[in-house]
Amino acid sequence: MSRAVEPRAGGNLGATPQPARRRRGCPMARYDALPPPLRQWLTQAALPWSPSSCRRLWRQALAAGASPDEAIERLNRAEQAALRRAV
């Protein structure tokens, strides 16, 4: 069940026809469940990464045979690519 969201002055809520969605689960619990090296990387990241997207990149790297250090390097490269796109 979705309800209409009234836009706030200067905000963008309600600016699109898509209904508002509630997040499922606790964002802090998802962060706390990350491996320590990944949590450390997130504290120093230049962009506001979500725990879900970081965990996805982390798991892909490890599944491809990367070590945790190599997975962190892959996250660094992904962040640099995102920063280049933002310019």
C-alpha cells in the first residue's frame, strides 16, 4: 500500500510519479554485517556507498579469486571510475 507524498518546499519528494518505498531491514545492521576490511574501506570512501553495493562488489571480487586486499583495490578502482563520471 503506497500513499501520496507531499513535496516539501525545495525538496524533490513527490517530484516523480513513482511511489515512495520503505527500506527493508535496518541499514546499520547491514553495515555491521560487513567484513572488517570492507567497513574500514567505507569509513575512508570519498563517495557515500551503500553497504549493499559494497558487499556486492566485495563478493564478486572474492568469487573471482581475489584476496581481500585485491578486493579493496577493486573497490578503489570502482570509486575512481564513479568520481570520473561525476565530473
